[in-house]
Amino acid sequence: MKRFNNSNCYCFFCGKPADANRKLIASPTGAFICDRCICVCQEKLNLESADLSPIELGDVPTPRELKEYLDSYVVGQDEAKKVLSVAVYNHYKRMSSENLSSLSDEDAVVIEKSNVLLIGPTGSGKTHLAKTLAQKLKVPFAIADATTLTEAGYVGEDVENVLLKLINAADGNIEAAQRGIIFIDEIDKISRKSENTSITRDVSGEGVQQALLKIIEGTIASVPPQGGRKHPNAEMLQIDTSNILFILGGAFVGLDKIIEQRTNERAMGFGSNAGQLTEEEKMNLLNQTTPDDLVKFGLIPELIGRMPITVALKELTKDDLVMILTEPKNAITKQFQASFALDDVDLSFDKDAIEEIANEAIRQKTGARGLRTIVEKMLMDIMYEIPDIQGKQQINISKDIVKQKNHKNIRQLLKPLLEDKIS
């Protein structure tokens, strides 16, 4: 392959011409690709490669290694990261050693699966924790929303469609899917309406919990290849869920009040400080969750028994959100800076601009989940104009731009660049 610096040649991927900072490489067919696009393609291949490789006992990272990896991508939540790291290590260690050849059948010890329940407010990192663990372990990972599920035979999705998502994530490789991780979010939204058994059908609540029992515990499930409803004569995919790790998550709004009532009943009345809990006190309460508390909330005992590990995540503070924006390897600001760099733009953020983005996420009550939306909306006009502006550019994001009381700030920022383009 030859490298070209001729400005008449351009990259077929990004459309940029060759210059002092961009080298082009020609293919045998006469097409060109620049060195920057090659790096982007390589990163994409690195993320997707080896997703289906089986895990051997010697390949399972230790809990300390798993937590250190999580620390690189997830801000805060140290207790949750530690609990998850130990749970995941024990799960895959169990898979690798479940058939002990040195023991006879009658002496063999069967280690049961330990699924995990994450309790925490929206945007606190429940999904991100599970997804990052799957990325480290290089196993298929699927996310499902419990609110879309219904009991078999009713409008909505059957619980087996959760398994289909994992099979699709494994590119149809059933064996790889059987060693994957499934994260079911909003599990608290399918709580039954009261502790007492209802005389009417609760097809999107208790009915879904009952349907989840078998696949979470471990069974040979029949999954429709195209999703949707099962038909008697339709061909089914068979998948063993015994070694699939299920991580369930939910906000469980009001669970802290149930625990507080149990642990401090005498505080009820005029002397009660109910409703005045600090974030730390609330998290300490949630970490004292017992099966009885979850039953009172609306989960059935059989489902609780299949989730022996429970851990609470704290609500993210302004400082946590600022760190999320700047410090992890895949921090949102770093992602946008890398994206802008492909258009020869040096993007930077003032410190008070970062803090204002965090404040906006707190005002919107979206947690870390809303940070990308805020930044996307803020940079939309800039991203629209920048690809048409040639040459190296520098753009600095200030607090005024983040506030965006109107679009004059953005236009003022782009005005010199647009004038240079016209001239």
C-alpha cells in the first residue's frame, strides 16, 4: 500500500483530503482511506472481536481485577462494584468447575447460581455496571425492560423474548449465549399491587414474576426464532439458562420507607424524622434490605429467593456527574472531543461549563443517563455547521453556551468560522 499526500485525493470514509496531518493509503482498486479512519475502524473491531470466546477457569479475572476495570469506566458506587465483581467471579468460576471429575456422582457438590438485584435511582449506573462487566468478560450481553413483558397469551412480550435478545447479541451462537449476561431493568415496576394474593389476573405484574422464575433459576427454554408469540407447530430455539447470569435492577421508590418502618418503628409519630433522610442514610437503609421488605414492596418470595445478592446504589451527586463527564476512559466529553477531532476541530470545555452540565442533569432528575442528551442538544448547531468548515479549528464551550438561553451564543461562537468559510 502507498501513502499519498496529494490534496486532490480524499478519504472515501470521512471525505477529507490529504494534508500535513492526514495521510491517505490507497487500495488496489484506487480507493483511499486516511490514517484516522483506520484507527476508528480498528477500535470498532477491537470492541466486537472475541465476544463469543468461551471462558475458562484460568481466564476469569479476579474480583480485584474486575473492580479495577469497573473503576476505569464507572464513577463511584464502590460497594456495588465490589459486590458485583465477587458475584460475577463466583458465577463463572462455578461454570468452569461444576463437573468435578475427582468426585463420584453421589459426592458431587452442586453450586447454585447467584443472581444479583441492583437497587438504585434512575441514572445511577445500574445498566452501565452490568454492560461494562460483560465487556470485560467478552460475553454476550442483553438488556430487557420488565415493563414490556406480560404473561403468556396476553398483549405484550413473552419472557422468552428476553432470551432471544441474548441469542441475537451472540449472533445466533446458542452455546455462547448460554454463558452470557442478561440485565432486566425496571423489575420494581412489575411488583404486585398488594402482599395478599390477588383474585384477579395481574398479567403484567405478578404473572411476569411467575413466568421469570424458571428461566432465572435455570431451565431448557423454547424461544421463537423471530420473537413474538409461541405457536404449537413453530420451530423453536432451545437454550439452557442454567449458566446465564441474571442481573435485575430497579429504582424501588418507597422501599426505604418500608425498611425504616421495620428498623425504627418507635420513631413513628411526632418525633419521627421520616422524609428527612440524607442520601447516605437512605443508602444505608437500602443495604439492610431483607426478603420480607421486598415481599412488602410487591415481589413474590419465589423470585426473591432466586436473587440472593442485593446491593444498593446511591444517587449521584454533582461531583460524581462532573467526574463522569471528564474522568472515565469513555467519558462523554472525551467521546465528543474524539468525534470533533475527525473534522479537524479541537473541542474544549471550561470547568464551569462542565459543572453547569452536571447541574442541568440534577435539575432534570435524569442522573448520568441524561448527560449525553444535554451535551448533544447543546452541540447540535455546532455539529451541523462544522463539517462544512475547512481547516483546523478550535472551539471552547463556556458556561453561557451550556445555559443556552437562546441560540445567539452558538451563533456568536460560529460567526468567525462561518465568515472564514465565506471569504
